[in-house]
Amino acid sequence: MDFEKILNKAESFQIIDACMKVHTALGAGFMESVYHEALEKEFESQEIEFDSKRKLQVYYNDVPLKKYFIADFIWFDKIIIEIKAASFLHKDTEAQTINYLKSTNYKLGLLINFGE
């Protein structure tokens, strides 16, 4: 991996560090909601600006649809964080994160798995 090409590198590393702290403390095996709450606590302890469970509007031809996505976290209003707690990630999980990026025009989304 070419670390020089990572978008928002400092922020990305800070997010990953927070996730590693949560995973180290809890290990694998909990439900996603447990990791979500623990990550909220970790972000708060690091005084990181974030939104939890933010609704993301979806548009069709510049017209808002009734449907929307809910992102696990929006970090510093520029990075989407989607968390999972699964033994493996399906392609549709990756597609979900990509759709979040398309909906917001954000450039970076992190898919974090707290599973095995």
C-alpha cells in the first residue's frame, strides 16, 4: 500500500487507532451495536468531532428521494465510517460504503470490521 496516496492520512490513522483500541479492549464476538457505542466513547475521549447514525440523503437527477442511508459515523464532516462485526465481509457491504460516498460526494469511506 502506498501510504503517500491515502486521503486524509492523519485522520484515517487516528480513526484506525481508535478502532484498534476498541478491538483490543473488547476483542471479537460482540454485536455491532456494542462496538458502535464503544467507538463513540473512544472518539469522545480523544475529543474527535463526529456524527453518529447520520441520515444521508439520496438523490435521483438532483431530486431528493424519500429513501436515505444511515451512516454509522461521519468523522470531521468528511469521512464516512461504516462498522461491521462479522466473520467475513460480503461484497454488498463494500458496495454499501461506496453508495454512501456517492450519496455525499465524500472522497473517503472506511469499512471497519470488528469481527474475527
